[in-house]
Amino acid sequence: MHDNAHATPLQTGEPMRHPARFGIALTVVLATAGCSAATEGSSSAGRPTAANAATTTLTSCGLQQSFDAPPRRAVALDQASTEILLELGLQDRMAGTANLKTKIPPQYQDSYAKIPVLAPKIATGEQLRAATPDFVVAGSTDLFTKDRAGTREELGALKVPTFVSAVDCPQQNEPGRTPFDLLFADYENLGKVFGAEERAGKLAAEQRAAVAKAGEKAGEKDGEKAAGNGSQAEDQPTVVYLYSVFNGMPYVAGGTGLPSEMSRIVGAKNAFDDVNEDWPEVSWEEVARRDPDFIVIGDLSERGRPGDSAAEKRAAMAGHPVVSQLAAVRDRKIIEVPGIELDPSVRSVHALGLLAAGMKDLGHVR
């Protein structure tokens, strides 16, 4: 989830309620005039080596950044950015992380343990500057504010370049780019900045294949798109994504988040596609009115707040006089996925696979 929460955002990490944000691909242009790109090293760990007199120019969310050499003291301001850098084998280039919302997966734990934690939640400008970073990476623009890490312009004045995930940037002449396209572009562009192009390209290729497999598993054939027209579109099953239950109220996936794209891939439709937010608060009665064919529960057990676990969400639905009567609840057409994987991250293709397999197991075959 993004972090401009509806209540005490510096502490809670609750679902945000912001206007829609659309994607823009990050553009990386390698300087000409005698400059060459950083290249990957040949170490068995797959870690990149330093560049030789290379300049890389990156335009991220409208701000141009230049690198004379790959960063050596990068800071990741959120868990999604941290795990992308770890997946790219860049732990030795990291001077800090922040804003951990759930446990680090086993495959990253040893690498993560070597990196200083600047703040358990959202890092302040003082905490960031104390780490003396030479590059700052974030999954969303709302982490770069005066009362958080500082604005990107402020950091730029200190000669510290910044990177924001393409998924969270306004769209600029990039029609047809899906959230997964933009996420994979993040991998490739970070790979170019750090001189880890080979590893980043491999990761992007593997996850593109996973997206294609999820579509096939859900019943798409011959490149047929789920978002078709005519009777095909009308026959699409609907899905409600229940991320959080906060003070008894459900927070669901709106039309601007990754779950809408996940739905399209598996031949379904997000029941709240018409809501122009990532994670809006709605009423249980509105969930019942939409009468979804499937319900996807985001399990946030590790976060530990009341209503976070999948079991608590199931109990809330079973105990509601109207929602408990929905066919999806009565027939147990409920799929559980890790909640953190419903926001763009290196883990999101895993949730997509769970969605595709779960819907197929529950009878969705087109």
C-alpha cells in the first residue's frame, strides 16, 4: 500500500485514499560522446561491478537524474523498493531501508540483515540524510514530501538523485502500458543505473512469462484479451479485493490499482473498477450490492492490526447479515493472497498466479 494513510500515516500504514495515478515508463538514455554504459560483473553472486567513466541519464517522474558511476549508498524508502534492489543483488550498494510492513521473504533475509534500517516505518529527512545516500528509491511519490524524506527537489539540491516507480507516475504519452509493463520497466531502468542490466533483464523476462502463464491458466487462449466486448465482456466474473478492515469498514481495490490489471489478465473484472482510487473505503452494504462472483482476501497477519488477518476478514463477512448471504461467501468462492502482493512489487506476479489458480480451482474456465 502507499503511505498517505487516512489516519496517522506516519504510524499506521493503512490504505490510502488518493486520486488516481496512472503509469509512465521511465526513460533511460545512455549518454553518447564517448560514454559507455555500466556493465555487470562476473562474480558468482551476480553482483554488478563499477562503471568505467560512464554517465547514465534517467528521467523519473519528470525529473532528470545523472549518474557518473553506479550508486554505492542507495536508500530504499519502502519495502517494495527494498525487495526489488535485493532481487537485483544490490545489497552491497545499499546504505539503508525503511518502512517494513511485513516479514522479508526467506530468500532475502540474509541480504536484508546486512542493511541498516533507518526507520521501522516512514523515514524522516533527518534519518535519510544521516545515511549519506547517493541515490534514493521509492515506490510512490508520497514518500518524498517535506514532512517525510524531503522533496525530490530538496534532495536534488543536495546532489542526491531520486527514483520513483513508474507505476506511481502520471501518464505522459505512454498509452497502452499496463502496470506490469511499468513495473518491469522499473527493474530494467534500475539495472541500467546500477550496471546490473543482465540480472534486471532476466528478472523482467521471467515475470513477463509469469504474467502470460497466469492468463493461460485462467483460460485465455490465442492472445484473447479478457477485456473484450459484447457477450464476452458481459460474461466476465467480478471480483472484490478486500485488503483491509479498519474500524469495521472494508477497504477494497478501486480502479486505479494493480488488482484491476490482475483481473483483466485472468479474464475477470474488478467489481469496484468505477472508483477512481487505489484502495477506497466502502460499506459492507456496497460490497453486497456489487454481489461479486469471487472475493480475494489480502492477508496481512504479519502487520498485526485488528482486522488484518484473513481469518478476521472471513469472520467479518460471515457475521454480516447481508454479506454473509452472498453466493461468493456461501459457496466459499474466496481466494487468499498475501496483502502486500496486491501493490506493485517484485512479489506481485506471485499474487497473480494465486489468483489465476484459485479462480480456476473454483470453476472459472472461459
